[in-house]
Amino acid sequence: MSESRQIQPDNPAAIHDRATHDPEIRDASTGGDECGRFDVSLHASRGLTNVCRAEAVYRRVVQASPSTNRSWPLSTLTDSMNTVNPTRVALIGCGAIATTQHLPAYEAAASAGLCSLVGVCDLDAERAHSAASHFGVPAFEDVDEMLSKTKPDAVSIATLPSSHLDLTVRCLDAGCHVLCEKPVANDAAEAAQMVQAAEHNDRLLSICFEYRYWEEARYLKDRIARGDLGHVHAVRTWGGSAHGLPGVVHRSKTPYGNGVLAHWTIHNLDLALWVLGNPEPVTASAFSHQRVLNYPEAAGSWAEPIDTDSIDPTFEDFAIGFVRLAGGTVLTVEANHLQPPMAQREGWAFLTDRGAASLSPIGIWLDDGETWRDNTPSEGAVKACDYDMKPLINGFLQAIREEEEAPVSGAEIIRIQRLMDALYQSAACGTEVEMTSSS
């Protein structure tokens, strides 16, 4: 081997570079344990930090360069892989959810060395430049220009649902992983196209279902999976807010992807299904209503003036649904943009053969045959639910770095959208809708 191909033992950047670009090493087959069976170029270029993969890179470099000091610390290579190529992230849509949740979460992740924020884009130039100025990144008004100039590894899409399909496919085709806001899409056909684009491009597609990261939810999911509470035969969930009617741009079914059922309680439905282990919905029945059309004052004194002639009559501010799940469980959901005063504006209640449980806040009660026993974790043992998206963003970035499955799978994305479609179909036709398998 020529001198020019030797690697200095005290130069981790050179080792990382060679592991990434030298065909002799990049394409080598270790034939060893599972740690070695991966494409070094692919993993190193994504800035992966998994020790197992770092070992494989190290082993290939050492095998190809006998003079390399084999006592050189593996941890140094791991750190080098983490710092040389942090995940490059861009964001599309600079509205409230982006500026209050997505961007602060990525900023925190960047400060921890997990990513670098490289650009933001919005059709509204003022909004784009405002967000860009605040977070110290370039602003764009054209998605393709941003993708071309910033070359992100991943993109957060925080726009109206009517644009999700187009933007998601464009980003995936550009080689980016995508984290998309809910509601997923206009219908299940669009959701399926998004999933297919992710599979075709070998990229991750996930949805902003941050409730899955609640410690309370994960704790209850584990208890149910272990069988501590027996079979869950009924779940009731509800969500909304008082005087919570969204702004004018969000009151039309076409751009917004329906009303409160899709906008708010898609979270509730997803979390309920996830906690239960993702059973298949079998049938769906729903009723929807538009209270603000009959009583505009219900929007609240702070809201924009309500012009009843301009209200989309299919845009519901109240809905209730009933879902039969495979395995003998029923799920009911109540969604209300205009809730009356109540102590708990969002929650989940589970009835089981051996007891009951709740989320937000967590509660577990077991029926021992003589009395009901409070089995709720002690205060502080499980972190209370909150709406911070940092765990979601960190989970998405981790899935990219460690080449894990998407936090929300393609099957789950299509399943939840099919359920939303069935609920709206039932509300429109007034009858129960049967659902076919999404597999």
C-alpha cells in the first residue's frame, strides 16, 4: 500500500474520511458479526454514532491500513462521526406550531450536537424572514431553492394538510427524511402515496404524534402489554378547548383537512391505538355538528368576526365517534373546539377486565374482587404529560442517526388516516362504516 494511502493514528478525521470515501474500505465485506454488515459510506455520511457501527468502520480501516495504531481510542472515532456530520435539518411552514415547537426543539437539539438547522421556508416572505432572523438561519420562499441550496438530510413540514402530499413527496424525492405535521393528509390515498414515496426513496417518514413520548403513556402501554390490567374492553377519549375555533384560514375543509376531529383528536385516537398495541379498526360511526354556524358568539369575544355566510358548512366544531377494534375493544372519541367549562379538557379513560386506568393524569385502579385498589404510580415517579415537542424531535433525529425504523410506521400512518376517513364518511352518510384491512 502506498504511503499516500496510510492513515495517521492520531487523525480521527482522516480515518472518518477514508472510511467514507475509500472504495477499498467502503465496499469491503467483513464477513464477521452483525456489527460489520453495513455500508460504511451510507452510515458515516449520515453521522451515525452507534458504537457497533463505529467498531465496524474502525475494523475496516485497520484491516486496510496495517500500520494504523490499533490502540487508538474507538470513542474518538465515535465522537468524530457524531461531530463531522450532524443531521442537517430544514423546515417548511413558519406558522405558530413551527416557531413555538419545531424550531425551538431543533435549536435545542443543535446545541446538543444532534443536528444543524440550515434553513426555513414559507410562501409568506415576512413570516419566513421573521423565523429565519430569530433562529439564525437562511430564509426561503421556494421549497426547491431551499432544498437545492441547503441540501438538508431531513425536513420538518409544518404547513396546512392540503400541501402535505406534494411537499412530502418532493422532499423525499430530494433524498430527505421527513417529519410531517398532523393531520396527515386529505385522505388515505394521499397518505399511502406519501408512505410509498418514503419506501421508494429509502427514507424515513414520520408524523408529529408527540403524545407517544409522554412518560405516562409509555408507562400505561407497558402495564397493559404485560397483562397487569387484563383485557381492555373500552376506551373513551376527548379533546378540545373553550373558544378554540381556529382562525379564518383554518376554517375551510379544503386546506385544513376537516375540522376539530382531524385537527385535534387525531392525537387522541393515535395515542389510544398505540397504547393498545395498534389493533385494527373494524368499523367506525360518527356524528358531527357546527355549533358556531347557529350561534356565532360561541367563538368567543377575542375571535375574528364570524361571517356565517363564509363558513364552510362541512367544517365541524364538534364531533363524536364510535370505533370497533379487532380483539373486542370499543373506542369512543369526543372532539370540541368550543368546550364548556370543564376541569379536564383532554383525557383518556380505559376500562379493563381487572380494573381501570386514565391518562393525563395517569391513574391505575385494580379490582381485587373485594375492593378497588389504587395502583397509580407515586407522585413524581412518572413525568406528567406535557406538550413539549423536544422528545418527538429528538426521537426523529435518533431514528435517522441510528438508522432505526420511523417513530410512526407507514402502516400506522395509513391506518390512522383510513380511520379518519371512515369517521367523516359515517358522519356524512349517517351510518356505520366498515373498514377493510390496511395491510
